[in-house]
Amino acid sequence: MYYDTAKNDHGLPHSPFKAIVSPRPIGWISSRSSSGVVNLAPYSFFNAVNDAPPMVMFSSQGRKDSLKNIEDTGEFVCSLATQKLHQAMNLSSALVKSDVNEFVLSGLEAVDSIQVGPPRVAGTPAALECKLWKILELPSAAVDPDKRAYMVLGHVIGVFVDEQYVKDGMFCTADAGIIARMGYMDYCGVTAETTFTLNRPNVSEDGLTATVVPGPWDGVYR
Ligand SMILES: Cc1cc2nc3c(=O)[nH]c(=O)nc-3n(C[C@H](O)[C@H](O)[C@H](O)COP(=O)(O)O)c2cc1C
């Protein structure tokens, strides 16, 4: 099949787009309003977009509380969602009023961050403390600005890592039990069984061919 996104003529009950661009990491975004109310919500239009400096983005379908708080205060934290925390992560997505603290709603503890105001989720294996870089308004057919989409880009200025998940000097995503979003209401988890390693190709001196050394990582980024 093939469909034109302007017509959405896929003939399926739901758009397959998010199931195709899948799995997506979940940025569990905490922020604070200018009056100090703490907010927490999961965002799967989320990813890392740069390494040096480390930067992340998430996008808000509509002007949601996280976006408004970050516009006002310029700070947010992305905690990682895990198998253990998945029910709380889901509860924290409830469309409750802006003066509701979703840490309390979801039965989660908040842990103070080091360099920014919003706390991280207790029990998260890693969290990124971020300062707002830019907010981009994305193309949208909606006339009402509250219904348009916005991409929030942030500099990661500090990283919390729970050292129990550091093995042989590397953060072990599988041990941390990280979950990700697929399409519809589906999720998946990173496990040791589904994790595999590939060395990057070695290019020949003439630059015309490439070979890959099999086996465990040889420790070289190419
Ligand atoms: C796993 C998951 C991923 C989500 N991803 C997004 C997303 O990328 N963008 C978005 O606007 N809403 C997303 N949502 C819905 C928001 O979490 C929800 O609208 C929430 O109430 C927003 O909270 P806020 O107004 O406190 O920011 C997601 C929900 C779940 C459960």
C-alpha cells in the first residue's frame, strides 16, 4: 500500500505513522511553572539531536503545560521511563489541570536536580538536566495557536546516572529496563536478549571498499 499524507488515504482505522517510526524513546519531562508548581508528562516525540554539546528535543501537540512552563522558566529535566515505572509514567500523561503535580498524582517521589529547578523522577536510571535553547513552531493546519505543534530544543547541562547501571564503564540500557513507545497504545522494552553489537565498517586505504570486524565492540568509534 501507499498513502498520501495530505489525504491520509491509508484506509486503516488509525494512521500507521507512529507505528512505523518506532520505537521512540520516551522523554519523561519535568518542569516548573513560574509560580513553582511541578509538572511531569511523557513525550515520545523525543530524541537526542546533538552530541557536543548534548542536546535533546521534544514536541508538544498543542500548547501543553510542559511547553508553557519551559517558555516561562527555560528549564526542564528528562527522566528515563522504565519497565518498573511504566504504570506511573502512563498515569502522569493524564490531562489534569495545570495546578496538579503529576508526581503526586502518579505516586512518584521527586529528587532535586543539581543545576535546574525541576526535579527528576526517583528511581529513574538516568536523567538529563536541560536549559531551553529554542522553541520552534511546526507547520500545522490548525488556526488556533493552542492546537498547533511546537518543538522544544534544550541543551543538556547536567546528567544524573544511577551507577548501579554502569557496567564495564558503559551505561547498560538493558539492565536499566528502558521502555520505548511504538504505535497505538503499544510499548516495548530494551532487554539483553534483543541487544546486539556491530563494529562500524573499516574503510580500505583507497576508500572504495569496507569490511566489518565481527564479534564484540573493538572499542573504536569510527
Ligand atoms: C508514552 C506517551 C508519549 C506521549 N508523547 C507525547 C508527545 O510526544 N507529544 C505530546 O504532545 N503528547 C504526548 N503524550 C501525551 C502527553 O503526555 C499528555 O497530553 C500530557 O497530559 C501532557 O502533559 P502536560 O500538559 O503536563 O505537558 C504522550 C503520552 C504518553 C503516554
